[in-house]
Amino acid sequence: MEKDEKYLRAKRRVQNLKAFYIHLTVYILVNMMLFVINLSSDAGNWWFIYPLGGWGIGVIIHGLTTFASGKFGVDWEEKKIKEYMEKDK
């Protein structure tokens, strides 16, 4: 049973990692396109930095939650799960 739980947890982490990389790739490609559009249409007004910055904050938060290895990492999760299981007995 524990082996299945570890497998499911690992699978979930891989899916989260894959989702982050897709998010990052789309962010880079779309913002490159916005930069080119901005450069070709109105080079004096750099409006592309607004979606770049706003969406960039989202990518950073996504990355932090995906690569959480500090206080709220896997060890913390396991400890909390065991703690709540003990309380429910």
C-alpha cells in the first residue's frame, strides 16, 4: 500500500513539473511574439512589458509551488498527513 502511495505522489509531482514547463514555454513564446508585435507597431511605447511582468509573477508563483523544497516540501506534507491521521484515531 505504501508503495502505491509513493508511486501516485511521484506521478503527481511529475505531472506538476510537466505543467510548469509547459506554462514556462508558452510564457516565453507568447511574450516573444508580443515583443515582436510591439517592436513592429510602436517601438516608442513598450507596452509588452505589462503582460510580461504580470504573467511573469504567475510563472514565478507556479515555479515556487512546483519546486517547493523548503518549509512546505514533501517532508512537511508527510508529517502533517501523519499528524492528522493520528488525530482522527
